[in-house]
Amino acid sequence: MATGYITHRDCWLHEMGPAHPECAARLDAIEDRLLISGVMDALQRFDAPKASVHDLELAHTRLHVAAMRGLDLLMQEELQAGGDGHSQIDTDTMLGPHTWNAALRSAGAVLLATDMVMSGQLNNAFCATRPPGHHAEHDKAMGFCFFNNIAVGVMYALHRYQLQRVAVVDFDVHHGNGTEDILAKEPKALMVGFFQHPFYPNSGEVAKGENMLNIPIPAYTKGMDVREMIDMLWTPRLEAFKPEMIFISAGFDAHREDDMGQLMLNESDYTWITRMVMDVAERHAKGRIVSSLEGGYVPDALARSVEAHVRVLAGL
């Protein structure tokens, strides 16, 4: 198995203030765990390029992309004038002087992974980047997210490689409202996801399109119950769709130790979910999977969960 590990040091520089849970320590924890466990030795590491504005506009409005760029330029000017160089997007999302570059790298990682998987250089890839993306809507940044990395990748795969069926699997504790907003009613895309409900961003109970399979689940749902729901609902839908490529919004904040949510998954559940996705990909998509980091805010639990996920991708 040739598995890529795509990241960039620019992703460490983005910050949204002291004590913010979406911080560079998340990437440090992942790298340390993969190195100590020896998993990193089995991966092919690549630096993420910057996504182009054209690529971002596959999933976002020109106005949204321009607004983010404009804010970045404004923050650079403010920083040079002695200010702190930050702009509040919403109550928990802040654009800083390094956010623009980090966001371009995060989307660019998914694009590079898509190219390498489609060319056969890699069987699959994991993008260890930040900021995350699945809350960013067609024309809106929110929930720690500025551009929707996975949705950009999906639209790129559909346009660049003329794929006819691309699936998104989202297992973050929060509903991927941004991905749904962008891909709803896109006939060549299918999105399946589970998420805690009611919970931020208070969406997903009613799907925006027939190509959206949302599974809202209550707080304190255990991993075995999640597996049963996946077997009953996700798997038949994915099998019927026969995706030619699968993208994963890999959020690990549904872990029982993560205080961002109240679901009860552990590493073995992430192993099981990843194997399920791998099985579908092997049957229908030539094994082609691109996975990108979303949530996960307790460093140790995040690192263990990513290790479990990547071990399956790499066939370890």
C-alpha cells in the first residue's frame, strides 16, 4: 500500500488566540505519535502546495474567496501598523496573519492527494493540515473553517478527472454543514455522515438534498451503536452508489475523551469505520481514498485516533 502523508509547516502558524482548541499542538501530537509508533516510516510524506483561487472557486463563490483574501491583506497592514493582525469571523473563528497561507495549504493538500491518487502514485492519502474545512459553506466561513478542503477536492475530482460518482464520508462529531451546503443536489456526489444532535451547528436533521445521508445521533451514543447504524444505513447507500473515489472528512472529536462533544467512540471504532470505507473503495473505486483532518481537540486522543485511521489506510 502506498499511502501519502501531506502537510506543511504553514499549517502550524495559523492561530486564533491563546487557549483556542483548534491549535498547532494538534498537528504536533499527530506527528509525534506517528513517529514514535513507527507508522510514519510506512508513509510517503509530501509538502502541501497552495490551492489556487480558481481551485477554491470550484466550491466557493468568487465573493467569498475575495473577502477572505481582502481580510488577509487588511490584517497584514494592521500588523505592520502595530496591531495584532486578527479579524473575528464569528464567536470562535478568527483570521490571523498566517491564516490565508495555511488555508491555501489545507485545500492544496487535498488537491495534491487527489492528483497523486488518481495518477496511481498513491493508493490513498491522509492530509494532516489545519485549518479544517467541513463547516465552510459556499459563501461563508464559520466553525474554525475558512475554505472547505474536502468540497474543493470533490469538485476538482469531478471537473479535472471527469469522475461520475464521488462519495464523501464525514465522521466528525459536528455536522458537516458546509460540505452539505456545497454538494447538495450535485448528482455526481454522495455524502454520508453521522454527528451528535442537537449540537453545533444545529443542522443536518433535514437533509438539503437526496444525495445527503445524515445520521443525527444523541449524546453518549456508544461506538457499537454507531457501527450498527453505519452497517444499516451508510454501507447499503455507498454500495448502491458505487463511488469512483471516496473523500473522508476525518474528525476525531467523537472520541469519548474529547470534551468538544459527548459521543463515545474510541480508536477501535475509527479502525472499524476506516476498514469499512476501504472495503467499499476496493470494490468500486480502485482503492482511491483521500482523507483530510477535521476535528479532534484533545491531543492524545486525537493522535491515537489518527494513528488507528492511518494504520488501516497504510495496510499496517
